[in-house]
Amino acid sequence: MPGPSDPAFDTLALHAGAAPDPATGARATPLHLTTSFVFESSEHAASLFNMERAGHVYSRISNPTTAVFEERVAALEGGVGAIATASGQAALHLAIATIAGAGSHIVASTALYGGSHNLLAYTLARFGIETTFVKPRDVDAWRDAIRPNTKLLFGESLGNPGLDVLDIPRVSAIAHDAGVPLLVDATFTTPWLQQPFKLGADLAFHSATKFLSGHGTVIGGVLVDSGAFDWERSGRFPELSAPYAGFHDMVFTEESTVGAFLLRARREGLRDFGACMSPHTAWLILQGLETLPLRMERHVANARKVVQFLAAHPLVAGVGYPELESHPDHALARSLLPRGCGSVFSFDLRGSRRQGVAFIEALQLFSHLANVGDCRSLVIHPASTTHFRMDDAALAAAGIGPGSIRLSIGLEDADDLVADLKSALKAAERAAA
Amino acid sequence: MKLQVQGHAAYAYTGGKAFASDGPCIAFIHGALNDHSVWTLLARWYAHHGARVLAVDLPGHGRSEGPALPSVEALADWLLALLDAAGVARAHLVGHSMGSLVALEAASRAPERAAGLVMIGTAYPMKVSDALLATARDDPARAIAMVNAFSHSTLASKPSYPGPGAWLRGGSSALMHRIQNDADGNLFEHDFRVCDAYAGGIEAARRVTCPAHLIVGTRDTMTPPRAAKELAGVLDATVSRIASGHALMQEAPEAVLNAVREAIPA
């Protein structure tokens, strides 16, 4: 029978988590720039600390403005809740630190943002957390890499920068067979292009710096829980299913059947690691979130026009965009990303490194910088910047060539972007002489 | 804590405190396709204010073994047996939705054991439309989506539950899916049929001797306040009206705490 449903995505992008302010009537979400919140009484204070009542104590743990952002992202992702963090890197760290420690093991895709690769390959290894990297398309490799101490499988919805499409249904099935959750970095897709939880992922995070914000103004991250993973049944997560002396001897899975992960992540992770989001940042990202559906539609439309132009240009050796039949994940993208494959992609220039430099330096509208997902179009050379710590073998494993150039297509008029690229490609041609 | 009730393992959340051997006791009974986790704030508050708390998982739900019991009457007998197993002679009975009917029936079957009755998001009769029953039978996921939409009256409940950053509709949906997926058979349809079939509410209310308190949501479309009027009259109950949908403990945790405190002082 037909019946009521929750509001649709575009409505949630504007309204989820926010209501007119009861104190002032303000319709837009107020910015609560305060470190802390006055207790009504000593009894009220104790009840907040004991988790007998819900409320705000200190803005490192929660804040009313930040909570609107968290609840809105959770709504857009179809999750049970979210935690805003200081950056996308902080969100990834929070996800791992909540359920893993020295002696733990992670299986991760090779196609990762360079910062994520650094964290897993070098920094977390220093703290006793080991990672096995597998090619995201090699489904058997995911399964074979799982060990008794594996706590997490991790990949990007669209791998950076080759846009490997993570086969979330298959990889999550492998994870679940082993009693392990799948974490997805959904930064490139945003929930408008793909909701990882509907495909089987258990946890997702974003660098909210990128498309969620859209304006290139602030750094932020957000970690979302689907609430679907049964931490207790898995048997691998005493962090959530056994009493925790660090917080009232709480057994998080008893406390919240579907929110155990977020409880510990907030009550331990934000409390102790402290990588929280500023309410000001949350407020700014909320302004962007309101137009996420409109912006993503335009990002994708512009990207398609630019991809079409580049794919036909004689100086371009190849364009790595999954909507092209030449991309190895073309069929998978049609299935998992029917709305489009985002607006960040790479292409390879024919010719010398000098021609590559000439191309980038000739661009006028595209800004040469280390970011993606801005409303303005951006360009970068990954091998010398975002992925510079990776050796040639690791670069090749991540699908990056020495001449690869990554574009992030913004919201300008697509014809102007094509004209800028055309002019820069001419400059690259001249540089061959 | 785990108990053995009617030959099966049963679970009750004790509010973050060890269950003491004596003292006032409050039993919390959840609604259809839910479990104890809808009560954790209230349960923790009372447990930290001198009460013994038993927030149960009904048979076949969450951590309590099945089978799911076929009627409100059978669930009431099970609840009284659980109190026996916990060594509790007398308790306040606090139920939500289907659980409120279980509390009512238990208070009527053993009036001497009910120190008080609190019915939250309640109605009598608690009829379920044929169309929703059919959807619950044929397409439980769709029925869960419908009930979830029916149960929430807002897109922004503050301070949220169990705390800031929680998206209530997502949490409720995930919980119902978890309970349904872990159950033997179609527990959603089963629970709705249990609510729909309960025919002894008025007679039960006449047998209740303890003070009764109803907490209703003024925006509740599942169990609207008017549907509890007759019951309130027979029980001679005090009634708290709270601006909330059917998911009262989640949408309005502070207001529900204050209302329950009127009925059950710490």
C-alpha cells in the first residue's frame, strides 16, 4: 500500500536537524559560539555527565550548531547519527581509533587519498595498527587479506585519483561474512550521488571540506554510522561489547543497540583525542549543505562536458572517468552511480613533463591548488603533490601516472571551462617545440 | 542482566547500575519491534536516583530468547514471571505503545504487585489498519518505513536521543530493522497483530488498583490522544500531554522524564 515516507533528499538537505530557534524564533540555524553550557542545577550537571539526560556540556563533545550539521548529514546518508570532526583525516582517525588499537589489522584499498595512505601505511603502523592494501577491483584479495585481528575494511567510493569504483555490495558482503564492518570514504560522491549504507557499507565519512561545504572556506570532516552492524555478534569488538572502565564501565552495545559505535566515538574519541569541529565551521558547512543537490547536479553536468572535450583532444592520452566505456569500472559505475561519477577525475597528457607544467601554468580559470570539491574549478599534479610520498610502484598501484593531471570541475559555465582547457592545451603543444 | 524466565533466557537493562537486592523497582516495557534501548536515558536517570531498573527485552526481541509470545495476556504473564526471576515483589510498570498494554494487563492480573502504572503513547483499542497489517505481512521493510514516518512528528528533535548528533528517524528505522532481521519469522507483523487483537483493555483497567498515569503525544498519529480517553477515564488516570509524535522518549526525552517523575518520584 502507498503510505507516508520520510521527506526526500532535497527536503532533508534544507530541514533535517534544524527547526526555528525556540528562544528567538530565528529561522536559520543560529551559530552557538560558546565553549560550554550552564547547568540548571548540580543534579542536572550530574545527570548530563552520567548520560541520564541528553544535552550539551562542552563544545568539544557536542554543540547545538554542530549537532544540526551532524544530524543533517546522518539524515542525508540514511544513518543513525554522525560526529563532526576537525577534518576528514580526523574522521578517518576517529573511525579507526574507536574500534582498533595496537595489534589490530585493517584491510584497505590501494586507491586512496594520499593522506589516508600515509595514516594507514606509516602513522598508524607506529601505533601498532597494521594495514594490508589490496587493489579495490580484486574482490578475492579483500577476502584473502582478512585476519583474525582484522577490525575494518576500508575503501573510497570513488578511489582517488583514478576513480576506481568500490564494489560496495561485494566488498561489504565479504566484510560481513567475516564479522567485520566496511568503512567508506564517500567524499567524492556525497550522498547525492551514492548512499553507501544502501549498498551495504556500515560506516562512512567525508572530508566535509569538499562538496558538502562547496565553498572552499573551511576544513571539516564527518563520520556517520549506519547502525546496521552488529558489533556484539561479530565477537571482534570488545571495545563496544565489554565494560569500558574509561566511561562508567559502560557496555556501549547494551546502552544503544544501533548507536554503540557513535557513543564510544563521541564519549571517548572526542573527549580524549579532541579533534572536534568548530561550531563556526559547522555553521558554514550547513550553508553549503542546503544547496548540495543543486550543486552536485551542476558539478556532474559540467564534468561531463569537460570529459567529453578532453576525451576527444589529440594531446590527451586518456581520461579516467567511469562514465566513459574505456574506464575499467564503467559497468559498475552504471549500476552503483546512476546519477553520475562526480566532478573530480584525472587525465593523462601526451608529451613531456615540461608540457604538463606548461599546461597547468597556462590555465586561467582553473586554480592550481591542493583541494577538490570547491565551487571553483581546480587542477593539480598528484605525483608531485597529494601523492608525493608514494613511490612509483605505489603510484602505479593507485592508478597514477607521472603525467596524470587531476581536475575538480566547479560550477562555472562549462563553455568557459572548456575554453580555458583548450587554451592551456595549446600552450602545452607549443611547449613541445 | 540475564534472567531465566519461563524456560528461556531473558535480558533486562539495569540502567548502568548493578541490580540491587531491594529498593523500589521500575520495569520498562518497550513497544512493537523495539527493545530496551528506547529507555536508556530514563532507565539511567532512575537507576542513578535510587531505583532498581529492569528495562526488558520482550521474548524474541533483542537479547531475549524467543519465541515471541502470542498475546498481550501472555506477555503480561511473562513480565510477572520476570519480576519473580529478579526477586521483585512489587514494581512500577512503565510501558510504551504495545508495552503499555502489557503493563496494563500485568497491573490488572497482579494488582498487588503494581506500585504504579505509566502508559506512554497508548491507546485502547490499539487497532491496526488492515492495510498496514497487510503491508507488514507482505513487505515488512515498507511497513517499517511507513511506521517510522508515522511515529515522528518533526525533522528536528532536540536535544535528540540518546544525545546530540543522533538522527532519530534513522535510529528508529535501524532498530526496527535489527530486531526484525534477528527474529524468527515476521516479528513486525506478529507484534502488530498482538496489539490489534488485544480485547481486554477496559476490563483490565477496571481491575487496576494502583495509581495510573498516561503520557500522550499531542502530535501522535499512531496512538492519538483521543484514542486513550476512555482508558484514562476507567483508570481514573492523570494525563500528561506532551508536544511529540509517537516516539515520545526519543522526540521529547526531557518532557517524558518530567512527566514520569510526576508519577514516580525519585
